[in-house]
Amino acid sequence: MKRSVNFAWGLYAIAAVTANAADVYPAKPIRIVVAYTPAGTTDILARAIGQKLTEAWGQPVIVDNRPGANGNIGTEYAAKATPDGYTLLMTTAAPHGVNPGLYRKLGFDAVKDFAGISLVATVPNVLVVNNNMPVKDVKELIAYLRANPGKVNFGSPGYGSTGHMSTELFMSMAGVKMNHVPYKGDAGVLADVMAGQISLSFSNMPAYTPQIKAGRVRALAVSTSKRSPAAAEIPTMAEAGVQGYVAVAWFGLLAPANTPRDIVNKLSAETARILKMPDVHSRLSDLGAEPVGSTPAEFDAHIKAEIVKWAKVIKDANVELQ
Amino acid sequence: MDLSAVFSNLILGFTVAMSAQNLMYCFIGCLLGTLIGVLPGIGPVATIAMLLPITFNLPPIPALIMLAGIYYGASYGGSTTAILVNLPGESSSVVTCIDGYQMGRQGRAGPALAIAALGSFFAGCVGTVLIALFGPPLAELAFEFGAAEYFSMMVLGLIAAVVLASGSLIKAIGMIVIGLLGGIVGTDVNSGIARYSFGVSELSDGIGFVSVAMGMFGFGEIISNLGQTSETKNVEVSKVTSLMPSWEDVKASIGPIMRGTALGTVFGILPGSHTVIASFSSYTLEKKLAKDPTRFGKGAIEGVAGPESANNASAQTCFIPLLTLGIPTGAVMALMVGAMTIQGIAPGPQVMTQKPDLFWGMIASMWIGNLMLVILNLPLIGMWVQFLKIPYRVLYPSILLFIAIGAYSINNSPFEVYMAALFGFFGYYASKWGCEAAPLILGFVLGPLMEENLRRAMLISRGDPSVFFTRPISLGMLLVSFALLLMVVLPQFQKKREILEVADD
């Protein structure tokens, strides 16, 4: 990291001889790579930021969807892009949190190949159970799971997904065991928890909020340190009895490493400004996301902390991929 | 069922959908969907993904009405290419290729396209009425389906796939097995480990349907046509007899359309990519019911009418779980969830009660969209048929170019283009050896779903296989599969199944 930063400064020094890179930036369209399909949360966030960047700077911002392999394909692609500030990446807690500890071989280095611009938003996870589960809160759930070790099925949107890892973290912190049933995506899990094919799930909150409000599934806790404004009646994990449990889904903007520092800073300041706009704020809240906005240094530190945290969960639960 | 409430709701819906603005967006959606969906290699998912951003700045109701229009247009566009140039836009139109393309080669592309449009319109009307009357209770049906039921349904589907083949039974089974093996490539759902990906990260999500379909049907067909002399082919397609179906055609199609609609409505409600099961179970049914099953695979109009109606009926009813429960049943519906989310609507049970104008407006616009599709497409048939008169030296390179663009646009990566080319060579040799592509593609699509559900059912039952026999719906489907298997196998012993050595194959 340090070396690449020094290298970046070196490049910047050369660039600075001719012109200050940030003064003329952006001089052409900017591309934000999204390693997921259109209309997902990552894509929506990238488009929301992109639209406001266009309004502010008068250059088109194109969202480039390169989905596949749990976000790894698009992330690898962005890591190898020219570090000139014209290719950015909207990342998530998968490629820049869970995946480095999960995959033995990745085509990118989540820390060394990227320069953080800003944490954009966080989305809480919510612990939901089927209505027929004889538990009303997390304490009763833990007691029930202790009485029936390994007999309860939990669903996740995929092996190694943040939903899976959040449940592993819950099991290790609460000292309970459940049977993992992986799906391909959120929709299958949601339908099967509602139908009672599986008993519970830890998933991104937005998809579940309408079902919780309609009384089709029972929410026991949110995974954030504070209650979510979207459903303030649901307690946090800490309030519900699992002290210190925090596992949020997050989304952030990155540039390839060696992108000129002043361009990164300019993007970071603009992103933070955009995230404070009332219309952006309400658009993100509708998604169940909380806008954040941070400095490059804060975001780099966040990514490092996330990688360390998930690597430990992966090691404890023994779920590393070959 | 409170009929007067439904009636007043439908009036609300039509008031919303018939506003000049919404009619216009519905029309634009159908038109754009048809125009883009008709490009080879670009199916409904790719079309919607591509056009989604243009709806971002519209208000919610016009945006969703337009997207639904795009979806119908793209689905119909996919059938058009299946009939004209043997290129299925999505897995469910693979079946349309079988007889639709043969009809086209016999100069009957017009009737094939017209019957597809009329059958789809009828199915769309029935689907819309069903949603209006029984939407919420029908949605609950999906909850009766767990992993065990889906597995048994896939077993039924694969056995039915054997019936699809008009040639040798052994070759059909061989192609299904190759398809199943191809479907294994990719990340294992239960362990997250990549299988047969050889370290290529693009393969970690499996081989894409579009590359296989474009390769096997598109590239393969073009290569094998190059082997023929150009005179024979141009004669073949220039004798376009008539654009509209004859009264005999219509009479032959009524039954298949009704049965296809019934099958399609049922399968559309169930989550997963089951439109493909709807369309080819309709084909299987028509082939079994036909007085002369040997006509199938050689341009039987029933083989177009049934599957196309089934396809469109399920395209309607798959909106039921989305609109009433907020559960997407496939990739297209997942994109609709995204579109609703962007508009600030959280898909879920509350949409119907909190936004009745949106809910009923969409239902009414479904019907209007289907009507527009017929109005739009019947006059276009003449134009589409003209395409077949384009000399092959111009038509083929353009098709190849469009396939390459379509394959590239899936993930914005050249990898899919290489895969399509690879499958093109395989498709060419397969057709030389008399092996048909349709069973392979069905094995390829259903295999991963079957494996996923088998293993999920076993995980949930803690390794007890009796779940497949103790759950009534699952047992019922396994029994039907067994009966179907007997029907396929028994004639083998009585008289050696006639291997149809078709002259031109």
C-alpha cells in the first residue's frame, strides 16, 4: 500500500510538472464499473451518484455492468484499468470484505490495487424467522437453537455471501449451530422463509421490509449498531442480547491504485457533497440504505478492517474456498 | 370472490392505462422491445437490462407500463428470430425453433408468425383475466412448492425432453446428457467451489445460455448451410405461399393454443426459469395428442401455436408472485423488482392495497400491451418475411455480426463471443451427425436447476430421500414422469422406433 501510494505521488509529481491533474479533471466521460447486474442496489447507487456527478461537472458518467463470480470479474477488470480517474468501481462488502478471505486465488488485491474514494452507503441486515417458529426474540431463538443443535435450517443468498457470513458470525458469537441451505440470490431465500421450507435467514433488509410490515415473516433484530429508520421497531442485535454483533452490507466508490491523489480527493469531496443532497438522501432511504460519505483515508481503513474481520469469521467457521 | 370489486378495480386499471400518456409509453415499450428483441442473441433479459435506464426518469406507472411492454415485445421478437433464422432469443423459444423454422423453410414463415402472434394474444388475454380474478390466491400456490417439488418437476421436464427429438432416441438422450454435463460447469451452490472452470473466472458462473443457443442454433446452422449450394436454398425460401394462416391452420391451432395457455398459466406462477418447461411440455403434449406425430419437427403448425401460447401465458402469470407478494420468479422479474425499487416502490404484498392505481393499471396495460403487439406485428410479418429474400451472402454475415454483438453485450466481455463460436463448431458437427440441439439446450437449462433443488431438498431433509415420495405434489409428478417414461420406452420393444431419416438432414 505504502509503496503504491509513494508511486502515486511520484506519478503525480510528473503530472504536476505540466498541469494540475484535478484542475482539468474531468475532461472526458467517466465510467463507473459495477460488478453486478443492472437494477441491483450497487447499480442503483452508482447511477444515483453518476447522475449528480454529471450535473456537477458536465461530463457524462457511464455505468458499466460487468457481473459475475460474486463481484470478482468486474472488480478484477477495474483493478487493471488505467489509473487516470476515468474508470471507477462501485464496490461492496463482497469483493472488498469477504472475498479476500474466502477465495484462495483472486485476480486482484483488494487493498493494493485500489485507492478508496468514499464509503457511499450502508444497508442493515435483518434476522427474520418463519411465522411458525416458536420464538419471539433473539434470546428465545438462541435458547431454541441450543435445545435443537444443528436441527434448524437457515437460508442464505449463496455460499460465502455476506448473508451466509453474517449468520456464521451470529452462530459463533451466540455459540449455536444451524444447518446452512444456500440459494442463488435473495428471492429464493425470501420465498422459502415465508413458506416455511427453511426457518430463518439473515439478509439485506430492503427486500424484507415489506414482508415484515405485512406480517409474513417475523423480524428479530437488525445487524447494525443503531436501529434502522426504515423499521425503528426492530431492536439491534446488541439490544437483543448479542453484544458487539455488527455486520452491515456496505457500498463504496474506489479508483484503481495510482490514480492521481488530487483526482481521488476531488471525487471524494464531490461524493460526500452529493450524499448530503436531500433528494439523494431520500432516494437512498427508499432503498433502505443509509448514505455515509467519508474521506479516502477513512474508507481505506474501513476496507482493511472489514477484510480482517471477515477473514476471522471465515477461519472460525472453516468456510474457505479451495 | 367479490366480482363487483374486481370490476371496479379493472375500471380503475383501464382508466389509468388508457390515458394518452400511458398508451404512448406502452406502445413505445412494445415497439422498442420488438425491435431490439428481434436482434439475434438479444433476449428479453438483455433487452430490458439495456432499456431499463431510459425509464429511470419517468414517473412510476408509465415506467413500469413501458417495461412490461418492452418485455412482451422482446419475447415476441425472440420468437420472430426463432421462426425466421432459427435463433431462439430465450430458452423458451428454443421449442419454437423446431417447427417454426421448418415452416419458414417451407415458405410458411407468415402463417407461423401470425399464429404465434394470435396464440400469444389469446394467452395474454386469459393470463390477464386470471391475474385480475385470482391473483392473490394463485400466488399462494407457489408456497406449496419446495425444493422436492421443483426437483420432481425437473425430472418430469427432462423425460419430456426426450419426446422433443424427432430423430434417434439414443442420440436425443446423448444430447440431453451432454447438456446436463455442460450445466455442471460453474460454482457449486452448496460449497461455493468452482467446478470445471479451469481457473477461468468467466466460467465460474457457468456457461451462458445465450452462447450455447447462439452457437448451436445460429453459428451451427450458418456453417451447415454454407455446405449447401446457394441455388437450392434461394429457391427454397422464395416460394412464400401466403402471409396469413389458412382456415385449416387456424382450426389446427385452436386446440394447441387453449392447452398451451393452460400449461403456461400454471408454470408461470412457479418461481424459477420455468417458462421453458411450460413451452416444451406444451410441445410434448401436442406431439402426443397429434394423429400423425411424425409431422412434428418438419413444420407442424401445432408445434408453434402451443408453445408460443404457453410461453406468453407464463409471461403474464409470472407477474402474479411479483405484484402480489414481491417475489420475482426469474431474471426478467428480478429486473422489474429493480425497476420498482428505483421508482421508490418496495415490491411486496402492500403494493396491491397501497398503490391500487399502479397494480390495476399494470394489469390493464398487460392486456393493452398484448393487443398492441398484435396490431404492431401482423403488418410487420410481410416485412419480416422479406428478410428471408435477402441473399445469403448478405444475410449470413449480418446475422453473425448481430450474434457477436448480442453475445458481447451480455457481460460486456468478448468471452461469450468465443464461447458462442466454440459451440458453433460443436453445433455444426452435431447437426451433421443427426443430433438435435433442442434436447441439449433443455438438459443444459434444466440440469443445474434439478441439481440445485435435489441437493437443497436433501439438505433440508438431512439426507432422507423419502421427501420426494411423501410430499404429495412431488409424488404426483414422479408418477407422471414414470408413466411418460413407459410411454417412451415401451414402443421401443414393440417396433423399433422409426428413425426418421429426413431427406434434407
